[in-house]
Amino acid sequence: MQLGDCRFDRHAGVLTNELTGEAWHLPRAELQVLSLLLANSDKVVAKRVLGAGDDEHPPLSDSSVARAVFMLRSFLGPLHEHMIETVKGKGYRLRLDSGVPSSVHPADNALASGEPHGLGERIEAVLAWLFGKRHRWIKAWIGLIVMLLGALVSLQLFSSVSFERQPTEPYLRHSITLESGQKVMFISYAKSKTNNTSLLRLSEKMSQAFKRCESSPWKEVYMSLSHDKQVFNITMRGEKLGQSLVRNLKLTDYRQQKVFISEAWFKEVSLCE
């Protein structure tokens, strides 16, 4: 039996595209639906008839019948998919003539184009397109593009994580020894290796202030200036009574001649305690 560009072998249950040579061994639902439509060509066949069961097979659901119709249309191709019509509220009809049907229900057009109107049918249509036999080259190219995009995104994320994990090298590191023999490390960070006079001056002030202490709970002092040189950030880490200590200080100075820290400030923060 000739159906557009395809030939159907009822006994073998095979639908063959004579243009491409592709042969499809029809599953039970598609074979039953196509056989009944052929047996009643140019007549409307209800869904319940197309999905009727027998002694060996249970009945097909309406969604299974709709999916079978969609798969058959998909294999027939865009030039001949109109041969299987949907008659609203009644069922389906197979037209063996080559003419385009005068009236096809919009819902049928949606099914034929891969856009079923029901949620279940939408899912089935997507799965049918993904795992069906048609458009294999298109699917292969889409799969390849998706894989390449995934690889690029993964590489970008890996590069970002790797970059973030790279430790930032300090601009300056020096230490002093207090009267008790305790060492305090001063670590300065800068975004540039030039024009850091203000940071160097502040680092020197901090070390001079600590030298007045016989001992201090603070062992490490981290310092940095904001890009506009208006914010001085200080983080102090140490230990007291067996417990780790962390203190963060942010000093802001919008004056032309920046000071940030003064004698009054040193007394207020109590670096020795």
C-alpha cells in the first residue's frame, strides 16, 4: 500500500520511506492505528475503535492513540502528514487521495507540527521527536551544539573557581618583636605595586603602635587601602585564653590629607589588650 512517499507492508508491519530507504517496524499502537485507518480509508474512525483491545492486547488509551497518529504523521513527512486527518469530536480519517484536506482541526495541526494541546500529549510529542527516527542529522547537530555549549560553560566555571582559589600575594610583609618576645606579623595588600606610599606609612604607624605593647593577643595584622584611598581596612587575628580572635576595622577618611589613625584612635582600640 502506497502512502505518499512511503510504502506500507501490512504483513511485515513495516513502513518504508522510498526516498530515503528508511524502514520503520511499527510498534503495536502505530501498526493497529494505521491498519484500521487503511481498512476504513476515507471514513472517520473513532478513537475508541482505533484503540480497541483484543484477546492478546489490552485497549490503548486516547493519549496512546494520539501519540501513534503523531508518530505516523511524523514518518510520512510534512508533504504527506495531512493524509491522516483529525475530525473534531469524532476521530481520525485516512485520505488516500493526494489533495490537501479542506478542513483540518487546529488541534490536529498542532499535533502534526509537534505541538499537542494536552500536557500529556506535549510530553509524548517531545519524547517522540527526541527518540524518533526522523531528523536524525538535525538532532545530531543539536546534540553536538548542546555538548559544546556545556563544555564551554563548564570550562568558564572551572576557570572562575580556579582563579578565585589562587592566593593573592601580599604587597609587603614584615614583623616586629615585642618585649615579651612575642612576634607580630604585619601584612599589607595592594592592587598595584606602585603609588602605595599611604599604605606604607599606615603600616609603619601600626607597627610603631604595637611596639609600645609588652605583649598583645594579636599575632597577625592584615591591611589594605581601597582603590580611591579613602577606606583603610584592618583585620587582626590572634589568640586569647586558648580561643581564636578576629577583629575587623574599617576606617574612612574623606579629607585631602588622609590620617586614618591617630594617638586617640590607638588608645581607643587598645592594641595591647
